Amino acid sequence: KRVVLSSGESVQVVSGLVQNNSDRTIGDATIEGLVFDDNGNLVTKTRSSIASGLEDARLRSLSSETIRRLQSAAAPSRFTLAPNSEQPYVIVLFGSDLDKAKYYSARIYSVRY
């Protein structure tokens, strides 16, 4: 969805749930969000830890610098995702071509046990 930050900057937000269907505890996972135009061309992409903390934040009140810092930070050492559990994630995508966004995709980019 499109969100306008208090600074007036428009961003694209992709959110969902990561499910750990394995029998191992996950220490962190990186999600990659991709946005495509009407022709299927990539507009922008971003990676973020599922433990970024953005799911608890009020995005509109955060600066783009704060959002970028949260997305690029490593997962806190206390974060774990137990077997057969789930974790919400939020990825915020930036770019001058976001008005061309028609489709999005989110995928697990990496997992750390």
C-alpha cells in the first residue's frame, strides 16, 4: 500500500507474515520486497530483517532515514522465531518511480539459524 510520511515523501509498504514451518529455531530472516510496473519491469526492491521493528512502528511519523536504518540493522540478538510459529514483517520501499508501481512480490532472501 502507498503511505505518505509526515515529511510528505511517498513510500510503498509491503507487509505479511513469515511462517517457520521447520523444526529449527530461526535467529533472523531477511525478506526482499520487489515492486513492478504494469509491464512487469522492476521499479524498486528492498531487503529487511523480519525483526526490524517496523511492524510495531507508526510509519507515517518516522523519517525516511529512520526507516532505512531500521531496515538495514541486524536482528537483535534476543530475537528468535520458534518452530511452527509466525512473525509479521513490514518492508518499506523508496524510489522516484513508485507512481508506476502496479504489482509487488515478497520473498525470503536469507535465513540465519
